Amino acid sequence: MSQQIQRLERSIGTRLFERNRREVRLTAAGEALRPYALRALADVEDGIRAAQRAAAGETGHLTVGFLEAAASTIVPEAVREFQAAYPDVELTLRELGVGAQVGGLESGRLDVGLLRPPFEGAGLVFEKLVDEELVAAVPSGHRLAGRDSLAARTIAGEPLVLLAREVVPGLHDQVLALCREADGAGRVAQEATSIQAVLGLVAAGLGIAVLPASVRSLSRAGVGFVAIRSRHRSPLYIARRRDDDSLLVARFAAAAREAAHPGG
């Protein structure tokens, strides 16, 4: 320690301590330096604690992309659980289509994505969270409204309101495939780029929509939901970069799994 003090005194160009046989005391220069040294030590201790918390995944920033349909169920539950456990982590949530999420993950603009197939991305890992059943969103005065369930062939000849393929290509193609398998071509009456817009067109009586069952949580006047008896499901995946070993990403993924399967 004495050598370090001597080096510091040489670098400053003056003595910081008065020394004799009985005591060591600060010089005027030492007294002037003392509060700055104490603050520096406190800052170092704070920096060490901040680094330790960041390494433990307790602080930092996470950017999550999601599809609109996931925003009604899994996203809010996952965010609530994650922020309760890690309140000092800053979350940025971005509603994006499938292609934009894949691009954001590949470029590093996103850390996590919640999306539906089909998708592909170099260096990305996709994990299925849930397989959702499909429901028909029908105008409240429609002949199918009020049923508990219906067969796919029942909607094959109905005018359809589709979520645009550019947003969720897999669901768009799946709805048309469902109609074809039920011996109907699938007559597309309208398309929209958001689920809320789709439901608005349904409420206006312009057709019916086939959507993941999680949309039941979206209340919309003039629209009822009826389960579709079909083998088709709409899976939701969580995606991340393969080389990203961030604890924040791992912990958000765990929160999303719990949201998809509470208590599972």
C-alpha cells in the first residue's frame, strides 16, 4: 500500500501524508483529494455490483418481437411474469410480421421473436410454445353464430375475411387449405393487415374469419367465435439466435413457456 501511495504522490507531484514516528496524517493536498477518492471507490463498488447483476441477468435490455394474435394471451402473461421477477430489465416490445421478426433476429435488432410458421432463418433456433385450435369469427346475426362448434365444410362456401399473407403467411395459407380440403375453394371477400381490422370487417357482415383460438380473448361487439372441428392447428413459436447465450433471453423464454402452459 505504501508503494502505491508513493507512486500516487509522484504522479500528483506533492506529498499526501505527513509521517512521523507517532502518526500519519493527511496534508492539505491529501485532504483535498480525500472526498474525490472516496467517491471513486464508491463508484467502483457500484460498478462491480452493476456488472455482477448484469452477468446474473438481473439488469439490461431486451427487445421482443411478437405477432398481434400473441398479444392477447401469451405476450402479456410472459411480460407480467418476467417483469415481476426482473423489474430492472428494460423491455421493448415490437409488433411485427413473421418476415420482419426473422430479419430483426438475424440482424440483432430483436433478441426474441414470437411468430408462426412458415419461417426460416440462418443461425436461428425455433421452439414451439403451443398448438392453437382454430375458431371461426362470425357476425353476431349470422346463421352460424351461437353454435358450440362447426365442421370445416360448413365454412367452405362462406365469404372469407383473411389476415393478409404478408403478415402471417402460414395462417393465410392454412385457412385456404382448410377450405380446399372441405371441397370448397375458399372465397376471399376481404383482407386486412391486423386482427382488429379483420374482426371489424366481420362485424360489418362482410364475411367470416378463421383465426387462432386465442382471439377469443379479444372482445369485439357484433362478433362471435365458434370452434372449428379440424385437424389444423396454428402453432406459435419462440425464436432466438443460436449463438445468443444471454440469461435475459433464456429467462424470457422460460416466462413465455409458463404463459403458454401455466403450471405445466
